[in-house]
Amino acid sequence: MPLCENQVLKFENEDNEGYADSNIPELHADGASFAGENACPADNADYSNGDEHGNKEDEKYEETLESVLNPEEPTAEELEMDRMFANKKYPTMQEISEASTPTVGMEFDSKDDAFFFFALYARRVGFAIKKDTSYESRKTNEITRQTFSCNRCRDDTYVDSALRQRRTSRIVQTKCKVRMFVKEYRGKWSISNVRLEHNHNLAPSEWIVRFMKCHRSMSASDKTLIHILQETRVPPRNIMKIFRKTRGSFRAVPFDTKNLENELAKERKKIKNRDIEELLVLFKEAREKMPGFRHSLDVDSDNRVKSIFWTDQIGRANYSKFGQFVSFDTTFSTNQYGMPFAPILGVDNYGKTVVFGVGLLEDERADTFKWLFEEFLSAMDNKHPETIITDQDVAMRIAISEALPYTVHRFCNFHISKNLDDKLSLFFAVRGTLKEELRAVIRNSFTPEEFENSWHDLLERHNALGEPHLDRIYDIRA
């Protein structure tokens, strides 16, 4: 199964560079203006074949590695751009790259949200902003208008050349006219005017530009270390921390978390394909040894195996005798491929659990469950169970209604009780014996009328009417 590519990794800020808790997802150069008109022709280049291409890739990597292993200290302008954000609210690379240009009429929930929006735009383009003049209402004494300006908006008062040479970190003021004006009206803050033409050069951060697609790279030694760490069960979050520690700073890592996830996904795909080939060999041997053995594969358009179902002679024989009631659950579904393990179970005449069939599924969507139930029915000569018991999963409910239309669907009492304990522990803690009495009502009611009357009386007596989760449980009592 492909590894989830939406995983976001966080890093603790230990370098005091202003990049606290930065998330670094994949950043595309399209639409970003860090590098001005620079394009990324390497995005679509193919370096996989040929020594010449390989050498070019190695040279490109060495150049990138040299620049990131020994990064320059942040400039005064970069530090100013970082100070725009609160220590725990530094934006992700994706937020910066997708920052919109301010236009008149845009609305925000607060003036802080408006400032953060303008700061994102400023970080993308390459300048810093600050809070400037504000205006208070005479009636409420609260701020109703606020101006955000470029940090070079003041007049430059330092004219002594020797002083300027000594203070190299000072931001030179240019009386820049860039402003964004916001005002409050009926609880919303809207942009009333905006000026975006600077009278000085902008300073897009080079370390941000490096994370654009055409500047990222991963060496063979990096990949080897990643695979070794993966084999020893080191989580992706910790792998990135290891690279950061060994390189000295976050800037010195020439790839981001998306590259790491892609590399891990490639390796897992290789291992999975190899293991599936071995599994098919085992299935072939099982068919030769056990005539009643059956299996099914769900494949995509590229002939990639998505889900697997199998059963044998014993499972089919047990189903023919004890298949009136079926239990289905994917709770215990942990494996190295992230595939839900889905056994279809029953109980024999001795009260022991018997296995009717087993599935390894691509995911837990309704279509996947439906495929499994259809393959199960096909293997069992299209004999529908009288009752199937599951947890309260919506996807299972949909799949059962479509694939098993003649089967009564019941919810598992164990899962209902467990969910009550997980969701309402504090609620029960302040209501005495409500929890125990509620379970007694569920277990000991013999008719729907008895259950409904006891339920309402109990909740009213414990002042528990209107609790959302209990209302949902009652709504699906049938």
C-alpha cells in the first residue's frame, strides 16, 4: 500500500533561528516568487539513465550539499521576517508558498488574522512588516482601524558612514510606502486600502528557495541511512531529527519530509511486491495440497494488488454448519504495510471461535468492504448469513446494505460499551451509578418498550437527557 503522503512532521527548535515548529511539506515552485523569474527546469529532468546524466546529478548534489552544509548566518532582513510570527505559530513552507496577494475587500475574523495573512505574503515576497498606527473608537475605546507597514517605512536618520559600517545588522530605512489598512465592521476586519510598491530591493530567503523542487536532492548515502533506520523501526519523525542533528541545523538538510516519505514509500513498495509474489506462491501450493482452498485478488489498472481474500476447506465447512451468525471486525489491523486485517468469524456448537475467511484490505472504505463481502459470498456458494455483527463503522454499514441485503446487521455490544467508556468517562464520573444502571438496562431489557421506558427514566433521574453521544446510541437502537 502506498504510504500516506499527507503526513506532517514537526521539529523542535534548538537552533534559535526563529524557525520553531516549522512543518516542511513538499513545496512546488509553481506560483512561488522566492526566486523571481527563476524557473526549475530540473523538475522534469531524468537522471536515471546514463553516466553523463548521473555525473550531472552528482555534481548538482555536491553543489547543493556544499551550500547547505555550510549555510550563511541569517541576515538581519531574514531575522526581521521571522520575528513577524509568534514563536509557536511559524508558518509551514506550504503556507508561505501559497500566500495570496492582499486585495481590497478581503475579510478576516480578527486584526491578528489580518496581520498573519499580510506577514505570509511578505515572507513569500521577501520583506518584513510591522504593526503601525491604530485608531480607537471614541465610543468603545477599542481599536477599530489598524495599519500594517513595511519595516522600512521610516526615514533613515543614520547618516554617518562610519556608524553605518559598524552597525552592519541595522535595517536601512527608505521611507517605503507599502501599507495594508484594515478596519473593523460588525465583528469582521476587512482590507480598506493596500499599497504594494516598494522603493527598495526585496530579500527572498535563500534557504527557503532551496526547498523548491529543483533545489532538493538526496544522495545515495542518505538513502542507505534512511533504509537502515527504517529497518530498525525508527519512525520518520525521528529520522528527520537524526539528519538535523548530524548536519548541525535544519538548513543543512538538502531534502524535506516529503522526499523522505517518498523514499520510504518506494522501499516499502519494493518489499510489498516481493512479499506478494511469495504469497501467491504459497497460495498456489495450498491449492495443490488442499482442493477446497480459494483466494481472490483485487487489483488496480496497473495490476497492483490492493486487497486479498482467502479461505479453505475447513472454513467453508464451518460456514455451512455455523454460518447463521457472523462477526466482522478490523480493529486489530496493524502490520508493516498498514493493511487492515479483516477476519470473518463465527462460533461453533461448543462456543469456540471459528474462522470462515480472512481478508487483507487496501483501506477501510465502503467499496473495499463491499468487494470483500462479495468475494466471501462467492466462496460460500452465495449463502447469506442471517446476522452479521460489527462495530458502528459507517463504511461497513454501507457495504453490508449493498453486498448483504438479506442479512440483519447488528452492532457489537462490546464496542458500544467501550465507546461509552472512552467518550463519557467524565460524564459518568459525576453521575454516580448511571454507568452500571445503563448497562443493566441494555442487557436485561426483553422488549423494545421495556428498553425505551427504562432508558428515558434512567437518564431523567440522573439529569443526563440531551447528552449527544447517548442520543446517538438511542437513535440507532434498532
